Amino acid sequence: MNHLADRVIAITGAGGGFGRLVASKAAAQGAAVVAADIDAQAAADTVAAIEEAGGRACAIGADVTVASDMTAVVQAGIGQFGGIDVMVNNAGTMPLAYYADHAAALEAWHRCIDINFKGVLNGIVAVHDHMIERGRGHIVNLSSIYGNYPVPGGAVYAATKAAVNVLSEALRQESQGRIKVTTIRPTGVPTTGIGGAVVNFEAGGGIMGTNVDAFAERFTAILEGTGEAGWTDPDSVEFFALEPGQLADQIIYAINQPWGVSISDLTVRASGDMYMI
């Protein structure tokens, strides 16, 4: 059954990547979307595409690191559509780097803390009272498998995602029966734009552990068109790397549930991804 019809879903980072995909897929199933992004034009482009397809949406420029901007996102949803049913705290950055890279990485690390940790907190706080007063709501926070365990090259990014896990679980415990809370922990999605924030690409090898060389060989073979057919076939158990749309589908799945069913923690992997955590 479609439980998305007529729900109002606010999404940060909706100007591109996962955010735009989730916004478009939710709108296609009847949800009204509040598309928020630090790039107001990108958010407007997302809304234009939704409206062209017959959906309902509004755009707002918002910096998740600014609490008042997140309050404005909620107010936009209330003003345009009567309220916010679901808040998806999606905006994030991934500046992988070793501690030895601190001279090049420090500014990006501080920004990562502000967006990935403080930004999620701001999103929760902005919508919390509204949802409590309405008697129901759903908050979806984007974490990562990096938040599961520390690995070389991922210290700061992983710490922010571990913080998201803790924020989410504490919120779930405090708001049972009033706000549903979902933590999404994706594995790697190589074709998403989040990789553009990586400071040192060698630092991405830490999450592979002993599979790092085999991963590099397989990834190179896929790019060169010489890989095994199953590596790029989502119907194969050897499937190597998720496409952004496949992750967006699972986020929609977690949202598209009756109010009485909460998918509280969802890890999404390619079955042959070779990640060690």
C-alpha cells in the first residue's frame, strides 16, 4: 500500500544526489515535498522537475548549520502544506583523510562536523515541537556504515556518523509513540556526488581492510569494462556497488510505512561490496 500519499516530507540537501532522488520518488507517490538546499537554485530545479511531473513541492534555500534556517524549512512546510510529517536530514559531506593530512583537511573536517552532526541536530530540533504537538511525525537521519566502527582515514567523518547514530537512538527512546526515528546506514555509492569532498582518496581504503587491493582491481575492471557481468548486475549476489537510485528506493521504503510501523535502523549494501564494517 502507498502510505506516502498526502504526507509532507521535508528533505535537506534536496538540490541533488540522494536528496533530489528521494524528493522526486516521494512526490511521484503523492507526497508533498519541501526541498531544502544551501543552493536555492538547485532546490528550485528539483521542485521544477517535480511539478513538471505533476507533483507538489516548494523550494527553500537553507544552510543546515544555521538553526534559524532549519526553522524556516519547517515553517515553509506549514505555510505551504499545513505541516511536516517527515523530516529527512540528508545533507552531508565526506572529507576522508588521514590525520597526517590535517593541513589540507582541517577546514573540511570542521565543516563536516557542522553539517553532518550539528546540521542533523538542527533539523531534529526545528521539527521536534511541531511533531510532538501534532501527535505524530517521522525523522529520518542519514548515517553511514562508517559510523559503525573506526577505521584509518575516516576518523572525523565516521565520528560525525557515529554521533548521528547516537542522536537518532536517543530521540527514538525519548519520543516513542509520538515520533518515529529511522537511521539509514548506506555502504559506498561510488557515483554519488558526496565523494567530491574526499581530501585523500587513499584514505578510502581503510574501510576495505584486507580487501583493499581486490576492491581496487575490481573497481578498475568495472570502469574499463572488463569486469564480471555479475559485478554490475543488481540481480546478482556478486553486485559490487549501489547506484544512487537504489539507495533512494530504500529510503522511500522506510518512509512508506503505516504510522504504527517504524523501521528504526536500515543498512543498505550491495551484496558483494567488499566493505569490512
